[in-house]
Amino acid sequence: MEIPETFDRMARRVRRHKVTNSPLADRWIVARMATELLARWQESPPVSGPVLIIGDDAGVIAAGDASALYYADACIGGRIGEQLVICDEDRIPFADKIFGVIFSIGMIDSVNDVPGSLILARRCLKPGGLFLGGFLGVGTGQTLRSIVQTIDGDSAPRVRMHPQIDVRAAGDLLARAHFVNSVADMETIEASYSSWDKLIADIRANSGGNALASRSAVTRSKAIVWRDRFDAQKSESGRVTETFCPVYMTGTAPS
């Protein structure tokens, strides 16, 4: 019997396309994760071989000295000037032991087969190759979650935010994929918003869109209720604080 998948692969492609085509200024969380991962790469022992970026780096890594840079993403269309392979991370088509470094940015938390995707990434790395991953983990979107998942009347709310991975689980996933020297850690970022529309735009531009297979359409009346709940949480300065918690993963392919 086929096991139902958590995420709708086509919906995820559409959302990934929106992420990669959003203005750079809106992808500030993606850029922050890419900057953090780039710093970790630069502090690591040199590794030869091409570099693969799974997801979007907001131009951060591409701006560095990275020869033979390739991209893989689940988006439905390519980006001009990039060597892009369109695929899901748990179905990447690359051969074994060809990359020196693999970045995964803003993607791991919405993969149907997370352990499988990490195993495939490890197999694609040369011995001693480096894997660097970043995604939004547990604690992200606390304000949004309180707004969209409040119980209405006697009926339970629909799930509109996908499951999140915490930092301990991230470390376990690296070990399960047989990475060595694995490390997982996280940071907490707070941002304030004056409007509901800007909060939603930021979440969508930074890989937080809903691609659940069980998702349902949002009615106009429901959207109005959510906007009102957002406005009700505004401080005296007219702003609402949202939390983002990037989780970072670092692992080395066994020699």
C-alpha cells in the first residue's frame, strides 16, 4: 500500500517558483541563512569539487568565489544564467561522489522524505565533502500559528502550517544519514510588522508557504477574520512581532 505523502509535490513546485522569483529584499531570511552557511563553509577545511545549492541562496553564495556552481530546486521554471536542475531533494538525479560542497537552503523542512534526501545528498558528496543546510524550524511563525489555528466555535481548526523540525531532530537526521562531524544549532530572529499582508508576503518569500497535501482554500471571510486577529495583537506602536527560528545543519561525508 502506498503511503500518503505529507506535501503536494506540484503545489510545492509552484511555491518554490514564487520564492525564487520574489524580490531579493523580501528574501531576507533566506539571505541570512545563506550568509550563515557561507561563513561556516569559509571556516571549514578546503574541499575540492563543484558546489551544489539546493534551494535559493538569494545571490549570497553566488557572489562569493565559487567555481562550478550548480543549482537544484523543485521550482517549476528555471532562473536565467544558472545551471539549474528541477527536482525534489528526495529524488535528486546526480551521480555519486561528484560534489565537494552541497548547500540546502530553506528546503529540508518541506521534503516528503527528509532522511532519504539527506542520504542522497551524502552520496552525491565526494569523500570528505561538506553538507550545509538551513531551514526554518520549531518556533517559527508563533504569531501566525496563533492567528490561523485558533478554534472557531466547536470545530477544530484545519492544519494550515506544516510540521516543523527542531534542532535535536536535525542532529539525529544527520547521524541517521551517516554524516560525520555533524552539528546542528539554531538562532531566534524577531521581526515586527505593521500589516498582515507584509507578514504573509515575507513568509511566502522565505519558503514558508503551505504545500501540505491536506491544505484547503482560504475563504474571503476567513481571511478577514485572520486580518482582524492580527490587528487586535498590535502594540501601541501599531506593530506585531513574529518569530523566525532558522536551524543550521553541518555534516561531512565519510572518507
